[in-house]
Amino acid sequence: MTTLPAAVGAGDPRALHVEIDNPLDMIAGHQLLSDAEDRPPGQSPARRRWAPAGCDCGHPACAGPGVHPAAPVVRVFLAERHPVASAGLRSVLNADPDMAVVGSSGDPLRLADTLRRVRPDVVLLGRGGSLAEDLALLARLRAPDVVPEARFLLLRRAESTAEASRMVLAGASGCFPLDLPEDRIIKAVGIAGAGGTVFLPAPPAARVTVAGPAPEVAEPLPQHCGLTHREGEVLSQLAAGLSNAEIGRELALAEATVKKHLTSAMRKIGQSDRLRAALYAHRHGLAG
């Protein structure tokens, strides 16, 4: 288990403390991957590439020549083909003071040139054809001569953990569908802008077909595992996508205590990592 430095969260991403157990330990929530060495002291990740001194583009995200706004702003670009969906996203994101939609385009053929000019922090990539086609477009846009530093969120569901893995390996920062509540859309974009990864809602586990007969092994039910009330609460918060620090704040527990309860619960339910524990909680109705 690797513990990363505290970084930035929903309102203030620096409030999050993140632990990563495996590459897919982000289901039903997020993992924040920050690199403190890449930015000056006191500067949040969301401010790395916006509003340079002397900017006079006139966009509300830029404060004018020589002036920087007091609060970090995540600059978002909408690569969505459907104008109604694009307008809805623009309205939702611009209503948040920490975000600004700096451009949009529904033409995938001109998207690369537009992104080179705008240089956004986060790109919301609308659903085109198949997942393979969207990931191929993503790879072209993340090329060194386009916007390799931008974060990309796919506007689709991950239908399985296998699909989530494909997205991560292609360089996406996660995905979410357009039917999410507005506050969850804002939070997802904020997490990506701060350098994190988010998959909402939680994708179901990939189904594997085993050739030949095999004995059925039923996983233990929560009521047969000897879970304490507190361990059940911690599992429920984990399934909601919260980090250990966030679970601690929700349950008024020290982070070390949360970790202790979670480790004990995972051992009792027979799940080896946070991803499987979160999926177990969803399968058995512990997610609330």
C-alpha cells in the first residue's frame, strides 16, 4: 500500500489523503494522484496551466495582465457532439466558482487544433462510437504535439472493471455518464482537474467464463462474516467512493482507526483489496 501526499479535494482538493492498493482501486469514487514536486509550494495542481501573467484573452477564467485570481480554477473543454448535452454541461460547470468552461467543439476532426489553442486542464470527451473508437481518439489527443498534459474524462459508463482498466491504460482519468446529479459531475471534474481518477458509477466486476465444470463457490454473506457495526459503516462509506480520510471525517474516526476497521472487514468478507471490497458491498446492499 502506498500513501501519497495530501492533495486537493471537492472544495479544496488538498484536504484529501489518498491510498492506492492497485491500479483499479478507484471504483465508486476516486484516487487522487498528485505530484508535489512538479509545482511551486502552495500552488494547487488545478492552477498549473492557467491564467499566466499578461493574459488578456478576456475569458472570465483569466484575470487580465499580471493578475491572478485568488481561487484555483479548473479550465474545462467540452468535446461533446450533442449541442443540448454540451449546453447542459456548460451551465452546470460554469455555476461552480472553481471551474470555467473555456471552449467546446462537436467536430472530432478539428478537435486537436482547437485543444492546442485552448490548452485546457480537463477535457470531457463525449461518446462517439464504440469504446475502442473513443480510446483511439483519446490517444491522438494526448499525443505530445496536442495536449499531453490535459486530463480526459469519457462521458460514458464503464460497463465492467475490464473496461475501466482499458480506459486507464489509454490515459483517461476516468468516466461518468451524463445522467449523474449535477453535484457529482462537478466533483468528478474537480477530481480530474486536481490530478485524480474517477469512475462513476461503480462498474460491475467483469464476468469470466471458465471452460469446463467447476465447483460453485459462494462468497460469504455479510451477516455470516461477523462484521461489527463500525466495520459495516466503513464498508458502506468505501462503496460510496470515499478515501480513508473522508471516511474518518464522515464517521468521526481517526484515519488509522478507519484503516484498522477496513483491514479487518476485508479479511472477514474474504476480499483482498479495496476494489473487491467496494464491489462486495454493492452486491450485498451495504452501499446504502
